[in-house]
Amino acid sequence: MRKKLTAFDIGGPYSMPTIGVIGTGDFSTYLIAALRKGGFGGRILLSPYSRDKAETIAATHNCTVAPDDASMLAEADWILLAVRPEQLANALPRLVLRPKQVLISAVAGVTIAELRATIGEDILVVRIMPSSYIDTISEGLIPIFPASQDIEAVLNSAGKVVTFDTEDQFELAMIGACLAGWMYRFVATLEAWFLDRGLTPAQARLIVAGNIAGSTGYALARQDVSLELVSDLIATQGTYTEAGLDHLLRRQAALPWVEALDIVFARLNLVKT
């Protein structure tokens, strides 16, 4: 069960913020859905830039499509910037913020310093990068930098907030979020093996995703133990697990995954320089 709002409840120490949203693609859709599912009842105002998408989100998740960006910016306490990096040049000129407003940026690879250079040094900027599954499961990850008690109180309704001490750490967490997109293809490949040998789609999904979810759940619950040791205790001599694991280790099956992380890391650092 998702954690409900506490600090922003009626009678709490804070007022419920009004959130304005620039960008009405998949990212903002699943974040808004997770906020509503978790109990956030504040106003959410959507930019009318992509009106059809905005009206769909508004109808589904109890939001309001603003008449124009100027009125949205005037009424919002926080502005969620949820556009792709290549769309930023078009979005930034529309960001005329006032002191005490907060910009929550979900733009990958764009630093706080880069944003402040355009919108002004007196604007508080907080970066987030929620996982794509947060509108479906509880405790989906929401990395945030820098820490902000007010923003965390709201985002806790949508998932599990993870704070970082430096922006470089946050960037690494953002790269980690790519793992989810890659994992879907990995799961699909394993599913296909079971499908080819007679399982139904529902059975294959349960067997593959269920075992992966079980092992990752155990890894999160038992951070006091070495995962290599856990694997060794299961893949003992003569077991089926050992036979398959030995093959995977000989083929360095994890190496392409590490190389993929290196590729994204290098690309991110190239953009930053």
C-alpha cells in the first residue's frame, strides 16, 4: 500500500502546493497518475502546448488544462519541467518564474547550474527522475537532488524517494533507471524460451518475472549479505542452478550490461562537457 500524504494533510504544517506541468508525454503522465493514486489532492495545472494530450491527462487524473502558459505559471507554486532534452530549447523561453517558485526538473542530463543560467539564480531547482513503473507498483523509485522536505512529502505519495548528497550521484542514479527499460527486453527473451516449450503467456510471464522479482526483492531486503554468496549457496555442486550459472559465468553474460552502462555514462559526460 502506498504511503499517504502526511505533511500536506489538512491541518498539517504546509499548504497543498499547486503544481504546473510543462510537458505532457509519458513521463508526466505516469508521475501524475502515481501522485493521484497515492493520495495527492492538490491542483495540477497542465500546459496547453500539446492540447490533445493535456486534455486526456486532465480527464483521466483530475487535472486542469490552463488557458495558456502565462496563467499556469502565475498560479503554480511548483513547476514540473518534463520534456525531452532536445525539447528544452523550446521550453525554456516559456519559463518566466518568480522568486519562491520551485522548478522541479525531470530533464535528463541537464544540470541545476545549466537551468539556473537561463531561469535565474534565485529560483530553487530540484531534479527528479522517477522510474517508469511508479504508476503501476508501490514503492517505485524516485531519485531527487537536492533533498527537499516539502517536495519529498508530496513525492512520497507516488513512490519511494531516494535522496543523494551530490549531483554526480544523482546522475548515476538516472543511468541506473535505464536498467528498467533494458530489463523488459531481457524478460521478454526469457519468456519466449518458455513459450516455445509449451507454457502459456500468463505462465511464462509469472515464471520469469516472478522469479526475477523474488530475487530482487530478497536483495533489497537483505542488504547485509553478499549477493555473490547467496548465489553460491543456491548453485551448489551438482545442482541445475550450478550448471546454468557456470555457463553464464564462462560466457561473461553480465558483461554487455556493464558495457551498456558505460555507453550511457560516456554519452552523459560528453553532453556535460
